[in-house]
Amino acid sequence: MITLREVRFEETTIPLCRPFGFGVATLHSLTHLKLLARFTVRGEPAGGLTSGERTVTGIAGENLVPRWFVKDASISLDEDIDRLRQAIHRTAARAVDRAAPTPFAFWWSLYQSEAANNPAQPGLVTQLAVSLIERAAIDAWCGCHGMTFAAAVRNASLGVCAEQVHPALAGMSPAEAIPAVPRGTLPVRHTVGLADDIGLIPTALERTGISRLKIKLGGDPAADVARIIEIMRSATGRIERITLDGNENYATIAALEDFLDRLAATPEAAPAAAALAWIEQPLHRSVSLSPELRSMFDRRPKLTMLLDESDASPADLPHALDLGYAGTTHKNCKGVFKTILAAMLLKQRSRAGRRLLLSGEDLTIVAPWAQAQDLAVAAAVGVVDIERNGQAFADGLQAFSLVDQGGALDRYGSLYRATSSGVELAIEAGSVDVTGSNLCAFGCWGC
């Protein structure tokens, strides 16, 4: 049994050493919200504790990114951040004294309650608020039981009951959908934001050994194709594959198809077209799950397109797969158990021969607790690679205290390295070594 007793918050402003643009916003700093939640955990025969009750603090953290959870250009960035902050605080206040037999049951009951009580609140905001408490609950649970996240998923300690959310998964366990052993390394994609200096890409790739790019799209077909060509020329000889992220900047299916046709028909874009692995959320959420998508996918059977912002409730991925989407993104801000359920859905549907995938995303993660938890989940479910160069915008862990920087090195030695200017995520030979994250991400920082 796990019961939430108290929640408190800490905030850190992360200045960016260069601006990051993704269409509807250009950010010069990030607001990081850290949640510290005190739980009581009582041992159960299936959980690993032999007897008694322990009190433990679980932690989680998230950057409050404006105009991603809600794309509303009518309000300022600061107002949007405050709306996210207030939504999280309200959910946390309502969650105090909630109890459940397992972390999964805790998450599902809290999510159902918040979704029902806030029908007008955007789904991504509800998921964000709930996911912070969910992650803290997992952190506390794994710490009390002395087990890694991956082990807790595989041995059923977390209590995942998939059929409660997706009846089609009745009888299937998470262990059937995830690797027998979590990945030890994850290849990294280098994100090229809309405000980035393309001339700096070769230096960044040479320093990290990264050979995969994620390129942001602005929503203008001709301009996007021209920019992709310029980026590929700048990175000549270093790129084995790319992905494209539309961030909802294409307002219509016709505009997206115009872009796809231009990309395929422009000779100079042939290297990019050949290296393209998938396109992430190109269409605005107002049209991205419309029935008209079926005919587009029928016309383009080789198109691999993933949900991201439109994956705003547990019902969205099954619907998207029916339309023709090839999968979704893993991001802890959308929910840890939601990622596990997505992996199970994709495994089940892939048995019919469809090419389905779960990608690893979320550029803005910088804080060590948030970083390690996200990578632990990504490694456990076996994402193909991970977008992970946010520290290039945030100058490593410079925004955090020396105590936190030292804690990152102590707890996740394989994940971080000390430099002359501080501590940074260690990207070497194009990958991150997540073995330390696998062992220590949940249940070790706050205990």
C-alpha cells in the first residue's frame, strides 16, 4: 500500500546559453519544477517488503515549457508557465492522502479523477500534473523495495494492470513487451531547433560523435525543404539517419502533403529523404486525429508518422494506430505507465506485421533526477534512440547547485562527466551510457 502524505516544490531557473525555437515559441530560459512527495509505503507479500511501514520521499522534476502543452499564442510565455504551475499545485493538493495498493493503481485512480474533474483542461496538462506525482510514487516505491525500475516493471511489483486502461491488453504482461534486460546504451539524436545556427552543427557532432539528427519543421513546405537541404550539406558525411519534428506547425493535411511531395521531388533533398526514419507530430492537434488521415496514409504506405502532442489521453494511441500512425513518443511528462502501456499496445499490434515504434524524445530535460528517470524508462522499454542534447542549450548542469552537480556524478557515474566548467551529460561515440540510470534512477536520489 502506498499513501501520499505531503507535497512540496522547489523551482530553478535554467538560463539558456543560446535560444531554442520550435515554431510557436523561442525560449531563452527554462523554469524547472521539482516535486518532493512524502509517502508511506506498507509492505505487501507481492511487493518485496517483509513487514512494517516506511516513510520515504519520492522526487520528480519537469521543465514547465510554454506553448507546448497548450499552444495558445494569445497569452505570454510567463502566463503559460504560471498556468502549468498552478495546475500541478492543484493536482498535488487533491492527491494528498490518496492511497492505493500499488503505484499503478495510484496513478490510474489519480488520472481518472483529475480527467473527470477537469474536463476543460487540456489533456497534456492533466498528464503533466499527474505524471509528476506518479514518478515520485514510483521513486518512493522502488526505494523502499530496493529494486530498479526495470526490475519492478518485469516482476510486477508496480502492479501494472493493462486491461484496466486498454481492455484489448487483457492477459498481457509488461514483461512480454519490453526487453529482458534494459538497454545499457542509447544512441542520441542531435536536435536542430528553428533558431539554431546551422554552421555550428559540424562542431557539435564532432565533439559528441552523434550521427543522427532531429530537425524541427516550421510549417512552410518550401522553406522547410530548403532548410533540411542546408542542414544536411552542413553535416555532410556525419549523418546516418534523421527524424523530423513538426511540433504541430502544419495546419492542414494538404500543406503536409505538399511538404512531403517537395521533399521527395527535390533532387538536392534526396540524401535527407533516404535517411528519414520518421516524422513526429507534423499536424496541429486540431486535425492530427481526424478521419481524413486514413486516406493520406493509404496514399503513402511508406510514411512513418508518430504522435506526440496529440497523445493526450490513453485513448489516443489506439485511435491513431487505427488511422495509420506508426507509434508514439516516450516522454515522462506524458506518464511513465502511459509509456509502458504504449509499449504493450505497439507490441500487440506489431504481431500483425505492422512497422510500429516507440521513439525517445524530450529535448528540454536537463535536471539530473529528471534526466535519469526518463532515461531509465527509455532503457527499460527499449526505445530505438533518444533526443538528448538539451544541455547544449543549458550549458550542462550549470543552473544547479554544486551539491546537485556532485550528486549527479556520485549517483549516475556513467551518465555524467566533470568538465572544466562544471558537470554535463556524457555523450560519447554518439551514445549515452545509461547503466547508472538503470540502477539508480528511481528510489536512490531522495532516500
